[in-house]
Amino acid sequence: MEKMNQTWEKMKIMAGIDVEEDEEAAAEEESFMDEFNRQCTLSTKQRFYGFAICFVAGLTCTLLFGITFTFGNLLSLGSTAFLIGPKRQVTMMLDPVRIYATAIYLASIVVALFCALYVHSKLLTLLAIMLEFGALVWYSMSYIPFARTMISKVMVSCFDTEF
């Protein structure tokens, strides 16, 4: 039981829940995100509820088409901010390991919205949504160690024409 409590405490620390700020960090100039994080003091239960609501709403919207698909992706992306906090979410998105995946994912969201709202072409919107879905998968795999390498090797082996 003690091991389980230690694991739970480590998980809380990794998620940024109930972590005391350093005195040095408080002395530094406060940024907008620091102030935002201080104002968003949620309990662990509230964070899980927020995550679940955003995630389910995101999945529901994803089942629809065009604008709602993109809105659903944004909600799903935002749902993790409830678990780890918005500042840590942005920091992780801009991490050198996944900066390109983040940029491609966000660009594909813009392209899908452009095709749905401005171009009004169902075919282009469908292609943009397929691009967005692929970018979402690639971005999500950046959080799993060696997942992108594994997917790349599987795709190469599947489409390798030499016997």
C-alpha cells in the first residue's frame, strides 16, 4: 500500500498537482502563464473531471465533420491541460522532440478550418481532415517513447517493394 501511495505522489508531482513553487521562481518576473496557473487552482478530482468532460466532448465532436472535427481535436488537445496544467502543456508541445509534430498538427488544423470555412469544398475539407488526423496520430506518438520510430519502420516494411 505504501508503494502505491509513493507512486501516486510521484504521479502528482509529474502532473504538477500540489507542487510547491520555489522561492526563486516567485522572485522572478511573473509571466502571464505563471499568473494563469496560480489562478487555476483545481483539486485532483476537479482536474480529472475537467479532463474527462473535455475529452468526451472532443471525441463527440470528432465524430462529426469539418469544423466540429477540428474543434474536437482542439478540445482533446486542451483536455491534457487539465491533467498537467497549461504551462507544462505548452512547454511539452514546444519541446525539441515534438516541435515539428506540433507545428504540422497546428498547421493542419488551420488548413482544415480554411477548407471548411473559406473554400467550401467537401473534397478539400475531407483531404484536410485526413491530413489533420495523420498529424494528430504523429503528434500523439511523440509522447510515447520510440513509437514514431516503430511506426516509421512498420510503414517502410509495409510499402517495401523489394523481396
